[in-house]
Amino acid sequence: MADLTQNDWTEQLEQDDNAIVLDVRTAEEVEMGIIPNAIHIDIYKGQGFIDEINKLDKSKNYYVYCKAGGRSGQACAIMNQLGFKNAFNLIGGFTQWQGEVADLKK
């Protein structure tokens, strides 16, 4: 796991052809917007979170975020324990995100 600043996370993500963005916030938080093309798996699902994470391709590079960076750090640690080699935590999370935001409300 690596903690990356907003700039480093964004730059690395843009250059990574093997990247998947993972949002681990609650459904209510996601309603406020989501980083485009992110997969949403709520870390508060407990075993359900682990079950969903285990379905993901471990050979991909995961760029993980939550609201402020704490839960995504935990998610990265869990992913590392499950055999994921590359999980990158977004320091400051969605709260400090300066990039594009997709609105899920239709």
C-alpha cells in the first residue's frame, strides 16, 4: 500500500493502463458525487466488502479513496492482506479531490 497525495495519485492514475479506481464510501456519500469510472464497494459491509474485493482482478492497480483517506487506507491494508500487490490510498480523500466528479443522480 502507498499513501499518495492528490497530485501524485492523479498523475500516476492518468499514466496507468492497468488502473481501477475504487470508492469505499457509503452509498449516501456516493450520492454527493463519485470520481468518474470508479467502482463502489462500501467498506462498512464487513464480510460483504471482503467478498466483493475478492472478486476483483488482483493483477490490476487499485486507486482507492473514501471521504477523507482513513477508510481507504484500511481498505488498502485489507487488499494487501488478500494478495493485491498495488493499492494506492488517496490522502485527503474525496473531500480534497480537485478532479472531475460524476453525478450519479439521474
